[in-house]
Amino acid sequence: MVSASASTEAASPVRLGMVGGGQGAFIGAVHRMAARLDGHYTLVAGALSSDPERAKASAAELGLDPERSYGSFEEMAQKEGARKDGIEAVSIVTPNHMHYPAAKVFLEAGIHVICDKPLTSTLKDAKALVQAVEKSGKLFVLTHNYSGYPMIRQARQMVSEGTLGEIVLVQVEYPQDWLAEPIEETGQKQASWRTDPARSGAGGAIGDIGTHAYQLATFVTGLKAESVAADLDSFVSGRRLDDNAHVMLRFGAKGGRQAKGTIWVSQVAPGNENGLKLRVYGTKGGLEWVQADPNYLWYTPLGEPKRLITRGGAGANEAAAGVTRIPGGHPEGYLEAFATLYTEAAGAIRSLRGGGKQPEGLILPTVEDGLEGMRFIQACVTSSQADAAWTRLEAV
Amino acid sequence: MVSASASTEAASPVRLGMVGGGQGAFIGAVHRMAARLDGHYTLVAGALSSDPERAKASAAELGLDPERSYGSFEEMAQKEGARKDGIEAVSIVTPNHMHYPAAKVFLEAGIHVICDKPLTSTLKDAKALVQAVEKSGKLFVLTHNYSGYPMIRQARQMVSEGTLGEIVLVQVEYPQDWLAEPIEETGQKQASWRTDPARSGAGGAIGDIGTHAYQLATFVTGLKAESVAADLDSFVSGRRLDDNAHVMLRFGAKGGRQAKGTIWVSQVAPGNENGLKLRVYGTKGGLEWVQADPNYLWYTPLGEPKRLITRGGAGANEAAAGVTRIPGGHPEGYLEAFATLYTEAAGAIRSLRGGGKQPEGLILPTVEDGLEGMRFIQACVTSSQADAAWTRLEAV
Amino acid sequence: MVSASASTEAASPVRLGMVGGGQGAFIGAVHRMAARLDGHYTLVAGALSSDPERAKASAAELGLDPERSYGSFEEMAQKEGARKDGIEAVSIVTPNHMHYPAAKVFLEAGIHVICDKPLTSTLKDAKALVQAVEKSGKLFVLTHNYSGYPMIRQARQMVSEGTLGEIVLVQVEYPQDWLAEPIEETGQKQASWRTDPARSGAGGAIGDIGTHAYQLATFVTGLKAESVAADLDSFVSGRRLDDNAHVMLRFGAKGGRQAKGTIWVSQVAPGNENGLKLRVYGTKGGLEWVQADPNYLWYTPLGEPKRLITRGGAGANEAAAGVTRIPGGHPEGYLEAFATLYTEAAGAIRSLRGGGKQPEGLILPTVEDGLEGMRFIQACVTSSQADAAWTRLEAV
Amino acid sequence: MVSASASTEAASPVRLGMVGGGQGAFIGAVHRMAARLDGHYTLVAGALSSDPERAKASAAELGLDPERSYGSFEEMAQKEGARKDGIEAVSIVTPNHMHYPAAKVFLEAGIHVICDKPLTSTLKDAKALVQAVEKSGKLFVLTHNYSGYPMIRQARQMVSEGTLGEIVLVQVEYPQDWLAEPIEETGQKQASWRTDPARSGAGGAIGDIGTHAYQLATFVTGLKAESVAADLDSFVSGRRLDDNAHVMLRFGAKGGRQAKGTIWVSQVAPGNENGLKLRVYGTKGGLEWVQADPNYLWYTPLGEPKRLITRGGAGANEAAAGVTRIPGGHPEGYLEAFATLYTEAAGAIRSLRGGGKQPEGLILPTVEDGLEGMRFIQACVTSSQADAAWTRLEAV
């Protein structure tokens, strides 16, 4: 059995703090598992909840020093920034509307930021955050975790090496079914803020999962959408944000031909748990990848039989091998892909210690990618309001 | 093993003729196998090719009486219409532009017509053909063969019984890859006429396979598109008709809610042989079906595990059982589905013998379905020319 | 779309009779559809049931001339043998114990025989039948229909060309679930005779489907079992024949190494409709094929990614292409594979007309293959009775 | 999205040491990731390699205190046992022949043991180890990691609740292909010791992966094999241990009926990376599970459509939910299943702190399970040497 390791385990782990992610949160626990898996982080501080009782209880559960469990992210940024052994990086895992204010104070306190997606709840905040990151000189990582999957890295390298020829089509779909009924009315926490414009922003499904779909398309192909035509719906009556979106895409021409694509996202399609699927077609071949079965990449060279490339298997390239922990046939999953982003971020943070430089070739999603995602959301919303008129991302 | 038969084999088979389908044709041979499988037809006449030599040779190969191998469909319609033992029905399997003129003369000669899709090459011909059928009182069957698959019949019954609740989403995709290169330039027969506006009409992929996709959606759900927004491309340079189409659909509201959908068809997507896939989502459940694996229908009742309904299996309903020949686990395929249309047509033709009535509950695709398909093609072409503006099917 | 045809349709179809296969029979209808599909046969006579009423009604339904609907196969053989336009071939689709007596009289009447499997109900009958065939000089085809699948032909050619290197392992499984309950006690026709030693012979599942499994293994690999160790069970209480069998195989050494294998057959495994699956492994590669999805063959060259070879697709070889009717992505099924045997038999029968010779390279299952299958059944039964002791096929 | 957490993250992590698992080892890194994922352990000591240089370098890489990087496991057991803050548990991840001597000294030093499988290299050692564990009163966990998969826990609960009725058949297969060529001759580390009787014991594939297959069967069904008939081969010439095994099983009767089964393991089957598959059939239903796609469990109630139960999905039971970290559709993998064993072990270790009792209902694989596995290996080897004679596990 061949074993490639994504990580050298860490003699000097990165000191990490967390904003949000208290008891009952889903994504906070994911970030913590991702940070732990490869052994590059030690969680030492937190402002885990806006509810002081929950914050305290959550911190105790995690074994945090009570002194470093803070009542607000502002206090945490200030005090940790001032400590000699203060946190080097913070994970922001709150609802969208808190990303910007939280990120800003940590960046200003000289602390690197790892932030959940989408970048912010408004395009205005997103633009301001880009400036805040630039000004700070700190690392900012947006956890578009699907880009951490080995087979996605494989696909990216194949496209970039020209294996598929010129790319003409990119099809992404991301159906779910967990919002098929108005569960936000029952107080379900995840559903409540995700269907609330004040906390999520102008996009519902298009923001929550559409940005993943779009980021994946651009990450793998290197293409960016020039314009979109979008038809957004709220199929559940009374819902304030979209729960289904049909989007046609026109990519910027690379050379002569203009690539096209579609994105379908839904949270009301029964039988789909988390059905993210990417298909890329070029003049010389095609690729297919399904997130629920992430260790497989289907590759068809035009005119030849389809091939099943597996993580850790014979057809895996360097990009895939570099983020593979265990041999083929021993499935890695969602947490491993997430952990890869954390591990790569830890590498960058260590390089930056003592004034060092960011490593070459880093492909972690950046604040600019986050801004691109926000433009995508806004362009889709704008287009849909204009009866699906083509809307340029640059224009929003 | 349970065995349900689609057919009572035939003591008095229907006398059939064929226009087109000579040596080298693909779909003609398919129609003949479909006609033979259940034993309800006997092929006795043909105008098998516009090339007299090929017509003759093809007829000989099929064992036709040389007297009944005709040089033109006009001659065939006239002479067979005049014979006491003349054909009762004709299969028209020519390129699209010949469907209308051929169908017209047979209908006028009192002969039932079984015609390949799409209905015609122009919307004008389609409308004229509707009138010709009405005037004739004869049976006209359009071979949208995918609607003959047992699991498609199953899906249709499930939707109509309300198993899925109110339908909100219909997603159809139909990618192929056989036109990824400009094989029409090499003289490949199938490719040549399908990329030629004079023989195919205004639609390329959208006509050839888009009509299948659209027909399947309407057949299963009972919904019709009110309007479409379409983006058509010819990715292969020099190609005169579209080889890829992205279509967003708005269905006519049934009750309160307006269902939406998308259709993606392509003939340039490497790795897809004939990837027709239908997904239907309602407020209570979802269905998925893939033509290449036609004996399976995936059904998810909202909030319950996904179920695999199989042709001939425990979950099959009456609609499926009625067109099932052999037990579950013994796969039926494309030819069987095609044969089901022929068998149902034979039943109707026998009922009509001697002035009888058409049987109740016949769900074979009609000339009106063909006109609907032509409207769909035209609306997509018109929309695409108007930068994907929403275009009403009624308006074309 | 590329189209390869398995058949030149027939100007002079073979005149066919049938023994068994009256109303309510499953396999008789299958044989008739298989005979019709490619247009090489015309069914003109039958002894369709041992029940005279049912025989008559069945014949009427099929449109047989009442004069040629016979009360017994003996009468049929005699009268048809004497007619100038008598049948050239007969299909025998009765329970197993009638195969031998029926085949014998037709062979003696100079009529070719197409016979369902297994060959007979006893090894003694099987040996006698081999002699009867030899003596007659007539064609005898055993309908091991799974060997008609294009992807099985593909696999056979690949093995014979050495693509897999030296074969070391052959794994076949054939689970079903239709006998998981004692439905023979309810009078279910298929179940009744299949669980009755008098009509089926000494083997239950091992005879009914084990022979298919074994034949497929030998057909694809060219290997024959030297000895077997078998553990047979009747899990349903009161059942008189096995409904589950575990068999270990040692193949005859070809060159140095002795290949091994296993066969698992079951009729009591819930969730398996007709789960025939074949896997062949050699020193250079492996193959996998699943009957329920017969258009796919998985091929892995050692040390390379797995490839999906499809019927009609880019990787199909001549053996597959030769029995392919329609393009890739348009699934063919069980009936098409069955029809291929009939079509090949028709070719042979026509060659033999007027004293011609059997065509070269015919690979239809023969009476010797049937005898081999009977030895396999008997060896398994004998082994199981001896506590799974290794039992040589030659020794039974 | 519903989220169930397998763990309360840890305020007071378990102090862990490791024997083996230095640079270049595969399974050591796996154990460390498994120990880290849920945050219940802190690795503080190690005897990471028998090569002192490698031990030192490995320890540095992991950030161990150099004082607690030991040159031998004996020294480590002694010194850690004597420290106030010494390790509470040790992970033993050496080749098989070192399991017993290492485990013994740690148990004697009052340290809990987490040990890789198979238990030992000889049955004699295994029996001695059982006694050593009993004498010590310490926890001993054998990392049969596949039993940590949520869908395996689901299956176990379903069987135990009688959902499948009485179990009649258990089919396990575990094919791989990584030893299809004699890579042990090239010095490949994993291959070298696994094909070396001195380090592995009497079983090759049957020991390395056969024990996983057998353990999984017994874990899910609660059945134990009474006897086996096994045919072991070394297909690669010159190999000293088996690389392929066919095993027929007779389980101990539970109530009236005796269940049967088969196990096939191979390391020479091209196209199989790590193809562990379990199928269990009872009188009322069947289950299927494939390790490479571990988030799915197929369940067929007899006479109903097959259902796809997913980890985190609607059909998941308490046993599955209890070990699920993230929502359905977000795949968990091999490391998560492995981590579940570590997390459960941590729970037990904490309960035992200060003289507490082991928690009720613990289902972690024990030293007795390890002995059962050793009996299975030995019985298979013995049977194979006796031409596959039935061999009782109790008798070896």
C-alpha cells in the first residue's frame, strides 16, 4: 500500500482562536475537527457564542482556559493581540453578516483569519474586507472546503495541463432537500439564519451553496463568469430568500471560444442530501465528479473508454497525491478535504512567522475569491429581478 | 419469477410499409426490430431509399415482394392504398424534412402513420400535418420512444396519482459526444443530415434530442412549458446548427405554484454516449431516471430513504407492469421501449379496423405532441437569437 | 451515431416449431421474442402444452395454423418431419425432464434443436442426448443466453487474446430472491417444477442458475473445472432441492498455474432479483460484468485506472461489435442477448440447408457444453453429500 | 441540516504513547490522525522505531519531548509507568509478531492498550495475551476499524433487532490488488513484513485482511463460525504466504437453522483497491455494504423495493447516529471510522480513571475478538493444508 501524507505533523502548532461555533453549531465543530486532524493547530481561545452562558459552557467543553473564553470578538481580538502567546489565527464561523466586522478587528490586531463562506452578507462589506486584508498584510483564507478534495485538485491540474483541450462547457449542480419544508418556522437554527436576509444577505440557496458551486467551477477551470442569467425561486411559501436557482453562465473567452455553463442549486429537491456535482468538458475530453463520492474522478479522453481515477490510485497526479493521506480504497471524506485547507493555511502561517514570506504556489481560496463569489450572488439576484436578463459580474 | 407480458401475440398482424430505412440507416432498422419484437406486424412494402438501387437491394434483403418495393413514397401510397391487401400503416423514418410530405400522402390514402421525431423540419409543416391528420381520421403516432420505457410509465402514473405532491421542478439533461468533432465534414451520413438546416430544420441538438428531453418532461409530469429562455451554441467551428443548448423553463401553473425546470442537451460533451436523464421533484418526493440504465427508477418520499424501484420488481405499478415483458433483473432496453409504442399502435390499429373506435386511455405520442415539440424547438431558437429572452411557446 | 447490425434481415426465414411455452409459461415467450427480433424465423408449428386445451388456445393466440398445433411432441416430430414445408428447427422450452425425450424424436426426424438449459434432468439422459445429436448430424443449440451478451463476447475475446495475462481467478455469483419463501406450496408454476426433483433433476438452484454461472465462467475463460467442493442448502424448510450453493472450484491447469474460483448461487437472498455477476482476474488485469447492467464491462489493466467499456462504445472489440444492434448508450438487454443465439443459430441452419456445412467459428453453446453443465451439477451434488469433499467432474 | 456529534470534545485528554509508527509507516500515521480527530488524546511519548535514529527523528517531527522518545518499548513501559504524568494508554502499531511482547509489558505497567490487528502472529501468543489482559484489568482494544463505520453500526443494530429475520447467509469479500506482483522482492516495506511468516504469522492475506472480513461478519451478525473449509493460494510465485483465500463457513446454529457463508480475500485481483464488501441475508430481508462507499447501506425488506440508508440520513438508527459527526451527503471516511474506536476507547479510559468502572454497552473489539480472529486464521490454514477439510475453530 502506498501512502502519501498531506502533512508533516507539527512540532510547533499554530495557536488558534474561534469566533462562533458554540454548542449546537454545525460548522464550528467541523472547523475544529479539520484543524485537529493533521495536528497543526492548538485551539486556545474563543468567543464561541453571542450568548454568554453558551459561550462559557462551550469553552469549558473544549477545555479552553476560562480566561481566554471571551464575551465578544472585539474583546478577544484586543486581548489576544496583546498577549505574547496570543492566537496567531482565528476561525470565524458565525452567520454571514458577522464575518466582516469580526474579520476586520482580528486583521487589525495582526491576526490571520480563516473565515467560513460566503465572504460577507453584502457586496459592500466584501469590498471593504478586501481592503482590510490588503492593508493588514495578513493571511485570509476562505473555507471553500470542496476545493480541498484530492480529486478536485486532480481535475484542476488536468485542466491546467490541457488534458481536456480547450474548455467549452462547465456544468455544476448542487441540489439538497433539507429546506423542502418551512423548517425555519420551527426555529431550526441552521434554517433560521440561512433564510433570513439580515443574517445571510440577498441570496438564499444561491449564497449558501451557489457560491460553492461557482467557486468549484472557477477553481477547477480557471475560468470566470462574464455574465449570468438567473431564475431564482422561493418554492416554499413564505420563505424570504431563494431556495432554488437556475443559472446560465457565459465565461470570459480564453483564446477564441467562449465557454458556457449552467449552475443549478436547490434546497427543495427531495432525494438530494448534498448533491454537489461538477462536470467539465473540453475539446479533448470530459471530467465528472460527485462530492458524495469524492474519491472518484471520471475522465473520458474523447473517443476512448471512460476511466475511473481514484484518490491514491494509479491515475492520481501530483496535485492529488500532495493532499492524500491514506491509500486508495480507504475513503477520505469531507472532513479530510476541510482539514487540507487548514493544513495548507498552517504551512503559510508558519512561513509568515517572524516576518517570513507566504509560500509560492498557494492555492487556498482568498478574500478576492470571496469577493468574486459575492459578485456572483449579487449578479444572480439582480438578473433574476430583471427576468433573468444577462448580468455582468463586473457591473454589480 | 413473475412475468407480465406487454402483448398478446398476434394472430392477425398489421400490414406495414416503410418509407426510408434502407441500407446504412440506423433508425429504420430500429423501427423494424421494434415492429417485430412482439409479433404484431408484418412488413410487406417499402420505399426504402430515394436511391433506386439502394431501395431495391434493401427490399431484397428484407424479403419484400419486389412488386411492393417502390421507387417513391407517392407511388407506394397510391398503389398500396389501392390494394385490397395493402398496408394498413406506414413507418416514416426519413430525415425530418420528408416527414410532412410523406405522411400527408399516406394519410390521404387512408393509411395510418407511425413517424419518427421530430415531427417535421418546420413549424409550418407541423401545423399543416396536424390538419392533415385531423382531416384523415387516421392514427398518427410519433415515436418518442423513451416514453415507452416501463419506468417512465411508472413515473407518469406516480406523478398523476399525486405521489410526489405538487410538482415544482423538472430537470432534464441529454448529453452526447458523438458530434464533438466535425464528422459531418467526413460525410458521415447521420451527422450530415442532422447538421443540415435544409433537412433537419432550425434546430440541431435542440431538435434532434432536445425534443426527446422536452417530450419526456411533459409526458411524465403533464406540465407544458409556458416559456423558455435558451442559449444555443455551435461549439464545433463551421457547424451550421446548434450542438449544445441550455434552456430554462417556466411551466404553466397548475393550481397555485409555477413549476420551473431546465433542459441541457449537448452533442459535444465527451464521456456521454446517450445520457438522457430525467429528474422530477414535488412537494412530497422526488424521482430520478437515467435512460442508459432504464430498468431503475429512484424514488425518494420526502424525509425517507431513497428507494430503487425496478421494472418487474416489487414496487412496480400497473402502468409499468402493463408494458413489461420479462421479470425484474432481466434487463429490457431501448428496443423493447420502442417496441411498446409499436405494440400499442397495433392495438389501436386493430381496434380501428372495420370502422371501430380508438381504444380508451391510449397515451401514445400524437401529432399534437409533435407540434408542441416543434414549438419548443422554435421557441428555443427564437429565444437564443434574442439573447435568451423568455419566449412563449404559444407565440411562435 | 455508429450502428452495427447483428443481422442481415431475412429473405428466407427459418421455419420453427415449439414444444412447451404455452399460456402462463415464461421462457417460451422469451424464446419467441428472441426468435422474432432479428427476423430470421417464422413460427409455424407447436406442441405448446401437455394440456390439450391450453395447447389449442395458445396456438390460436399465436396465429398458428390449427392443423399444426399438435397434441404431443411425438406427433409433431413425425408430421412435421414428413411435410415438405415442415419445420427446420424446434425450440424445446419444457421443464428439464422433457428435454431429452423431446429432443431425441426431433433429431431423429431430421430437425435441428434449440433447447433450453440445463440440458436434461439426469446425467444419464445428458450422455444419451450427446449420442443422439452426434448420430443425427443436426444442429443442437443450448440456450445459455448470457453468452449472447456483447460484453461477454468482448470479455471472451480479451481473455483469449491474452489481455488479462494468465487467468488465476474466476468469481461468479448468481443470487436471486424469488424463492425466499415456499411459494412452490402455493402452486406457483415456475417454482413448482423447479423445486421438484422429478422434473428438475438432482439440482435446484445449482441446476437452474448454477449451470448458467458455470457456463459463463467457462465460456469467457476457456477454462474447465477439474474439481469442485460444494456446500448445498435448502434454507426454506420443506424444500426438496437446494436453494443456495457455495462452490469452490479448481480449474484445469493451463500451462503452469492452476486457476481457482468460486460460485455462489442463491434463490433466497433478499434484494437480489437476478444478480449474475462475473469477475475474471489474470496476471495482467481484471474484468467485471454484471448481468443486470449488461452494456458495461469494467476492465482494469494492472497498475492503471479502471476503464468502462461499453457496448457500442469506443473500446468495444470485434466480438462485441459483431453482436451489437444499436449504438452505445441505447441499452440492449436480455432479449437481445437471447436473440443473438437465435440469429446465430439461423445462420448455421441456413448454411446447412441443402447439405451445406456448419459455418466456421460458431461459438453457440452445444450439447457437449450441456453435458459439461450436467457434470457440474452432479459433481456439486455429490460433493455436498460428501461434506464438500473435492469431487472431479470427470468422475461423475 | 441535522448534525449529530460522536464526541464531546475533551477538556482532559487521554495521555497516549505509541510503539511503532515511525517515519515511513502507514498505519501509525492513521492511528495518530484517528486519535486527534475528536480531540480526546494527546500524544506524549513514543518508541516509534526499532531503529534509534528513525525513532528520534520521528519523535522530533511529532513534537515529542525528547526525553519521552524511547529506544525500546520495554524502557518506555517502565519509565512511563513510573511517571506521575505518564501515559494512560499506548497504541501498538508494529508488525504482528511484536504485538504480544509489547502489549504485555504495558499491561503489566498498568497502561491500557490499543493494538492493531491481527492480535498476534501466533495462536499461542494470542492465548497468552488474553491471560495478560485478564490479569491486568486494563482496557485492551483491537483496532478492527471497519466496525467503527456508522453504517456497520446501523447494520448491527438492524440484525440484532430482528429486522432481517433469522440470518441464513453472510457473504464477505475483500479483494485487493497491491500484491499482484512480487513487490516484496523490491524491499517495499509494507509488502515485506506482510509476506514474511516470521513477522506476520501463518496467514498472509487471510491474516492481514481475512481477519477484518471475519470480524466484520461476526460483529454485524453476532454469529460465530463453527467450522471453515478453506483453499489458500500463493499465486505470485515465490511468495511465502497466501495471497488469495476461498473460505466456506458454517456458523453456529442460533435456534434451529445453521447459517452459512463465504469469505473471499485476495491481494492479487487487479482492479480492486480495498474492496471489502459485506452482505447479510435473513428470512425477512437483506443488507449490503461496501467499504469504499461507506456512507451507504442497502436494505431490502423481502418483497419490497431496495432502500438506500445513508449515514446521517432519514433512515439512520441510533447506533449509526451515535457515531456520526456530520450531516448526510457530507461523506465521512476511513479515518472517521478509525477515530470512532479511539473516541470510544477514550470514553472507557476516562471512566476507568480513579478506579471507575468500564461503561456499559461498550462494543469495541476486545482481546477475545482478537483470539477469535487468530483461531479463524489458524483454522483456515489448517483446513487448506488438509485439502479444504472442514475444520472447527475450537479445535485449533
